[in-house]
Amino acid sequence: MEQQIVTHESDIPFSALPAAAMRGRGPLGIVRGIVTLASGMTAARQLLRQLHPAAILGTGGYVCVPLFLAARQLGIPSLIYLPDVVPGLAVRLLSRITTQVACSVEDSRVYLRRNPSEMVVTGYPVRKELFDQDRAGCRTAFGLTDEWPVLLIYGGSRGARSINRAIEALLPDLLKIAQIIHICGREGDEAWLRAAAERLQQDYRARYRLYPYLESNAKPISCCNDYEATQPQPTMVQAFGAAELTLCRSGASTMAELPAAGLPAVLVPLEGVHQDENADYMVRNGAAIKVNNTMMLGDARPQDGPLFSQLDRLLQDNHERRRMAEQSRALARPDAAHRLADTLISLATRSSS
């Protein structure tokens, strides 16, 4: 998926390396992971000798391990960047061998045992277009109006199955009070969500926009309503610009994209991957509400569950939405990309001097 996106949306060269996760695997899985890691290190050494980089940058995850180990062997300076509040296993391990560590927020410092001079807080880089979107123009791109608030629902490129199922149950109730842009992911949820939308009365269907994924330079696609399918497909940046409230997971990017767009959020963290701590950071700063993934619909009527209660309250309370939007915007770091780039360039310059 990453190769397809990179080659479609940019001219950046892409090279894949063998890598495998080992945490939580059985004995056989660990052995296979070690073999894959060794293969990845061999491929990484070949790539590094070919490119001769002055420094390398990684953003964590097991995919970084072969490259960083190979860089260590070859004496190439490295910068590991922690996008989440709490590091995963790979970042914790790699932070002990890397030359320098960068992180998105100050709260991360306590989780990494590094000399403060070897750590820099840069913020999370996002595209600059997120900061200055014209709401009216963005809504026009989706064929939406100013009559109702716009709720943006998304769950990453693969979607969020539990959120999508909850929205299926709540769709008629939400469309009574809002317009919805729903990016459901590429894992097959579009079919049954489209079927649910087709069962709606016509005026509700007209307020619902369903897409599996939004990307730059995409061809027009059909939607689940009467909006013209011949229109160019809007972008994810325009989806942020059109919205007044978001419902999403709390991956690392939400701590930057939502503040950049000045959006309040209802966050539903995915368990076991440190998304809870990301959501807690947004909640502490008044920019979000957190809802438990397994309790979204409660144990009675879905309309009485925590998810609908929070969405209903925020969609109908303009003052609270504006307050949360201001709190969210206060967390934005427009210079994050420049700060991270400067850190990497400085590291590369020191190594070559």
C-alpha cells in the first residue's frame, strides 16, 4: 500500500526492505522474524552502500529495525522520530543505538531514557494546506451546504471496522442533525455501508458522502447519493476543511492534523498500540472527548450509548465545538516539518564535517 501511495502522489524513490514483527509471536514466529531481520539487514547494508546517506531518519515500527541496525554497523548517523506520545518497542530499542531522538510532544520525554541534549521536540509534520482551508469551498467540493454541521469520520487507509459498524447503527440518527463525510477504508466495509445508506430516506441520503479512501489526483467516483459522480473526487485535506467535528482513531497523526485544521474530535483509541495515551493528550488539552472502543454503543439502544451521546451533544452545541476548536488549534505546530528537517540536516552536516 505504501509503495502505491508514494508512487501515485509523488516522485520520491521507493525501496522496500524485508522486515517482520516479533513481539507477541510464538517460538516459530520469532525464528522466522529473526531470519527476516537478517535478510533485511543485508538488503539495508546494500542500499546504504549504494546511496551513501549522510544521515537517516526513521519513524519507528519494526520496519525501521533492519535499516537502523545496518546504519549502526556502517557508522551512519541516525535520527529516530517518535510520533506518538508513548514509544513502542521498536522506538524504545532503537533510541538506545540511534544518534539523536526527536518527538512530537513534550510529554514523550519521560518515556525515553536519553540525555536531554540528544532529544528535540519538533511537533508532527503535516502538509501546510491543512492550516488555511476555505470551509465554504471545501463543502462545495463535497456537494454539501452550510445548513447542517459536517461530521468527518475516518479510520486510516484500512479503515476502522468497529467505528464503521457503530456508524451503520447510528446513521439515521446522526443524519437528522448533521452532514457526514465518511472515509471507511479499503477493507470491504464500503459495500455494507453503502447498502445501509441506500435504505435511508432521500433527504438523509443527500447529507451522506461515503468513500473508501481519499487521495490526491484521484479519478471521480460514485457516491451513495445523487451528488454528481462526474465531479472530481475531493481530497482528504478538503475533508478536514469542510468539517466542524471529527470521529476517528487516535493515531499519532491526529495529534497534528486535527490541531492544524482547528478541529475538535471524538476519539476512539484502538487498544494495545498506545493510542489511548495519544487520546489522553488531546483530552487533557481540551481538544477532544475519548470514547472506549468496545463500549461505543453501550449495552442497550445504540442511541443511548456513549458515542451517540457525545456526538449529539457536540453537533448541537456550537459554543462547545468552538471552544474545543480553539483548544485544538492551540496545539498546532506549523513549523514541525522545518524543525524535523533542520534536525536531520544538522545531524548530516556534523557527520560530514
